[in-house]
Amino acid sequence: MIPAHEIGEEVGDDRAGITRHTYPASAMVGDYLRAAAGLVPAVAVFATEPVGTVAATVIGGFGAVFAVFGLRTMLRHGTSLEMTDAELRAHGAWPRAIAWAELDRMKLAYYSTRRDRQAGWMQLQLEAGGVKVSLDSRIAGFDRLVRRAAAVAAVRDIPLSEATVANLEALGINPPEPGASR
């Protein structure tokens, strides 16, 4: 049996109040394929044909963009989050932690991939004392993370933008009234 953390399911220790969240490989495959679709042809051109300065600059620029996107995808896929009652901790290439008691900014954005806004993803950005954690809706337990962040934002009287409030409502989360305790 595959461990839950390898397929992106939440792994929790309810006794300790800890939940762990990862990006499942199935959610990241599309990004890996997009990176390869741009990088492989650029490398193939350089490996098989002599290229002039202008063409090398253009093709190399596109190849670099796709290489950076692929690297970013690998870093995101290698990141896991651990949420406790006291903090949200990111483990990976750049570990960082946000204490809930210090949360000072929350933004929930929706990015549509179609004009009718029927397909897309959400991104949650949290900040505390200059430390930022950003995660997208492909992570397992995204709604649980958003619910906790919204509750903390309300307790800490953190103002939420209209877009954040609308996105919370779209997830079925009624934004708590500022100052409400949980």
C-alpha cells in the first residue's frame, strides 16, 4: 500500500492536532508535462542545428522560461505543509513557518483558465512578520487550510479584500465576522 503522504492525502495525528498536507503527483503531472513541452524542443534545436545569435536568444529565452517553470514545479511538489493549532510550517527547499498568533495578511485568489471562469485554481497567500507561505488548491486538504486561516484572520481582525471574501464564499466558507473567537 502506498503511504498517504505520497499520494497527497492528508495524514494527521488527531491526538496532537497536527495535519500534514502534500501536493499529489497526479496534480503535478500537467505542470511537469508543460515544462517538458517547452524545454525539450528548445534543447533539441540546440543539439541538432546550428543556430544564429537572434534565434539562439529567442529559443534560449523560451527554454529558460520553461526550465524555471519546471524547477518551480519540482520545488512545489517537494514541499509539504504541517498545520498545528499554533502554526503552519512548510518543509522543503525553503522551510518556513507562520505562527497563527502572528498572522497579519491573508489573500485567497482565484485564477481562471477559461473565459467562463468554470475552470481554474485558487491560491492562498499567508504572511506573518515578513514570512510568506503560498499554496494552491491542488494541495491535499486545501479547504481545511483555508478554513483555519480564515478563522485566525477573523480573530486577529485582519481585513480581507472583497475578492478574498468572494472566494471564501465560493468554497462554501462563510467568512467569520472580525473579532469572532473560535
